[in-house]
Amino acid sequence: MKLTIIGSGYVGLTTGACFAEIGHHVMCVDNNQKKIDSLLAGKIPIYEPGLEPIVRKNVVSKRLQFTTSTSQGVDHGEVIFIAVPTPPQDDGSVDLSFIEKVAREIAVCLDSYRVIVDKSTVPVKTGDRVSQTIRRYARPGVEFDVVSNPEFLREGSAVDDLMHPDRIVIGGNSDRALAVMQKVYEPFVAPVLITDINSAELIKHAANSFLALKISYINAISELCEIAGADVEKVAEGIGMDKRIGRSFLNAGLGYGGSCFPKDIAAFIAIADQLGKPFNLLKEVQNINARQFSRFLDSIREALWLFKEKKIAVWGLSFKPNTDDVRSSVAVNIVEALVKDGADVTVYDPKAMEKFKELPLAASVKLAESPLEAARGAEALIIATEWPEFAAIDLTELRDAMHTPLIFDGRNLLDPSAALAYGFQYRGIGRGTLPEAT
């Protein structure tokens, strides 16, 4: 099939590349000429495992094309996916101006039947508004349908999530459109859930909010573990063995961050408020998430007394491993807080250094080329992102590099017993009372 993706950001590019990989002919549209030129050369602007070779392969095979022309994209695709940004506004609600703009651009280009797909994460009722907008600006008599097809990508494993989805959700009110969408996804082996548009739009926000709730729940438990002298890892293991609950997203740490969860939880709260049903449970999820960050900083401050002029190393800048995304990263927030209080901070991340350099904050810290270089002479080490290479570090070399062997493990990445055996003072999240190193 011929498909068009409008928006070549994280979701649009990954979706388009994977659709091309399974045999569709895909045209990605973006208004950034520099980005399009780079993509045509096989270079991608983000780090996502496995994505770059797929882009290069399908550009060469001509199954994946790029353009800045919406008109060309509409002419190409039987199905047109809208995958443009939906950033948060100050009140937590979603800025839909990019969606509305693209809907108008599509409308004036339509000359025959197309299926228009909301792929971006949008509030419930957005599909109705997109349909109204296209009807308002399209020439009389042109046929189209609008459907919702939310994405469930996890940064760091997005290619696998797209190629092997655990479910495909298609929301629509037209049998004609639903038949077309089922043809799009026919090559994928996964359960397909057909719903109305409103239900599909709610599913994405409800799913992300539930995952954020699990994270905040175990973080609330971690605080009790610290007070009671229990180990949150063992508690999470015991909880997760219940098949009704499951172990995933029960990892205590610094809280959730990134480009999706904070935005989606705030948006879902705003949606509920607009519908007249305040979602107080999700408001408490936000509170727990913020409190977890503050508790972690307080534990470091308690040990160091003052941050001013202290040499502190921070391992990790991306909001999670296997991505270079530093948007709404708790790790970056930690660096910012340390700098604000006068600490001498050195940072290292395996993939996110270039993206971090684009932030004004980068000018206030030292950038290291390896974990050990970052830790050299440090009075404390903070592990802020759970990159596997941090877990594999030689603890003898690390101890010898640091001025003071003090580790604050914000992701419970290291084995506390091993750290203590190598002479470190170790503080994790919810790990109970640990003996001092001997």
C-alpha cells in the first residue's frame, strides 16, 4: 500500500521506516528541509537501536521517501498518518495547533477518498475536530474518513515494538476506513482491537497513566522500605509474582520522565477536569513523582551537608537507557539542581551527550568521555540513568578514581553488597538500612 506520514519526528520516522520494512511504500513529510536532506542521505536525527539501518535500506530500495510537500504526500498516500508534535501547555492541556494546521493542509489537497489517521497522542474528541476541520476546508463532495490509531512505542525499543506489537488499536466509525486500516496492518502478527474513535483516543492516555501509577506506587513503597529497613527490590519481586499485577514498571527509582509520561499524565488530568470529573488519583501520582525526586536530592544533601564546591559525578543524562532523549529527563533535572546549589558537576552518558550539549545547562558542567573520567576526583557519584555499561563498571577502578567512594544509586542498578565489599558507601532507593563499608 501507499502510505504517507506527516511529521518525521520520533513517532513518524520510526513508524514510516517500519511500514516500509514490511513492504509498504511510504512517504514521510516534514517542514524541516535540513532534516529531510539528512534523512535522504540515510542519516537520522535520533538514536534508536536498529532504526538507522532500516531507514538506509528502505531509502535505497525506494520504499521510503521524504519530502517537505504536504501536497505531494497527500497525492501519494491512500492512508495519511498525522504524527506531528502535541506539546503540553502551561495548564497541562495539549497544544493541538500542529494537528489543526496539518488537517487544514490536508483538506485543501484532497481530491479523492483518503483515510486520515491520528497517530499523535491526542485528547479524546480530537478525531471529531480533525474531521470537522477537514470538512470545513476541503472542496465540496470530497470523501474521507478519520480514524484513531494510537502508538505504543517505548523509546529504546521502538523498532521492536512496531515490528512485534502486543496489540494494534484502530478506532473508527466507518467500515470502509476500518477495512483499509486492517489491510495496512495485515503483515503484522498481533491482536487487533477495533473500537470507536473516542475509545481509541482514551486508550493511549489511560495506558500511560496506569504505567505511571505503577511507577509511583512502587516509589511510595520504597519510602516505607527505607523507614522499615526492608528491601524494595524484594518487595517488588514478591508483588510482581502475582500474575494479576506483573513485575514490569515496579522498579523503584527517581520517578518517571521523558517526552511521554509527564505530558500524557498532565494531559489526562486536564481532560478529566474538562469533562467535569477531576482525576485526583493521577494528581497524587504526579505528587509522588515529584516527591521522589526531592527525597533523593535530600538524601544526597544529608550525606554531603552542602553541594557548594563539592565535586559530584553524574552518570546518565537520557531519561532512560537506549535513547539519546533528554526531554523532561530526571537525570538532567538532578544536574540542574546540583549546579544551582553550587556543585562542581561532571557528567557522562553513552548516547545523550550531543543532545545535552544543546541545552544551556551544558555550559555549566564538565563533559566527560567515559564513566571513569567523570568519576575521577569526585566526592560523590550519582547514577541517574540505568545504562548497562554502568552496571558492568570495574568497581576497583571506580573506587580508585574517586576522591570519596560514595555512590547514590538513583536506579538501583548496582548490587549493594558488591559495592560495600569494594569499599563504597552505597545509598539506593528503598534498599533498607545497609551497613557501612569496612
